[in-house]
Amino acid sequence: LKRYGKRIIFSTITPIRKGQPHNTNERIKEFNDAVAPMLKDMGVEIVDLYSLIIKDPERYLEDDLVHLTNEAKHLTAQLIADTIKS
């Protein structure tokens, strides 16, 4: 896509709430920390959703421990829209 002059935006994986049995925030952060710098070096823009949601996972993640609340959906959508507009 970059070859054709297309703008590429990558968003980091969002965290989970404690107690989710299939993943950990340590693993998610490790993945984000490994992938984001490589992509940035390739000219890909990074939207850091992980850092936004980890500030208050009890507030921003549903009782299923994984999915975003409506408030978090609006916050992440705004962050992505602002990135696209810039």
C-alpha cells in the first residue's frame, strides 16, 4: 500500500480486564511493543489504543473483560478519527 502512496494506520491491541483466562495484558503489551516500533520505522502511523484503555480498564471494558464499553468505543473512535484528520 505504501508503494501506491496509501496512508497506513495501525492501532495497538487493547488491554483486557484482570481475570480474563485466555490472555494477559503483559502478553498484549509485549506484542504491541514489538510490532509498533517496526511498523513506525516503515512509515506506518500508530494509534495507541492500549495506552488509552489501560488507564481505567474497569471503566472502559465490559463485564466480559474484553470488549469496549460504549464510552470507550467513542473515545477510541475519536482518537482514530483525529489521527485520520491530521
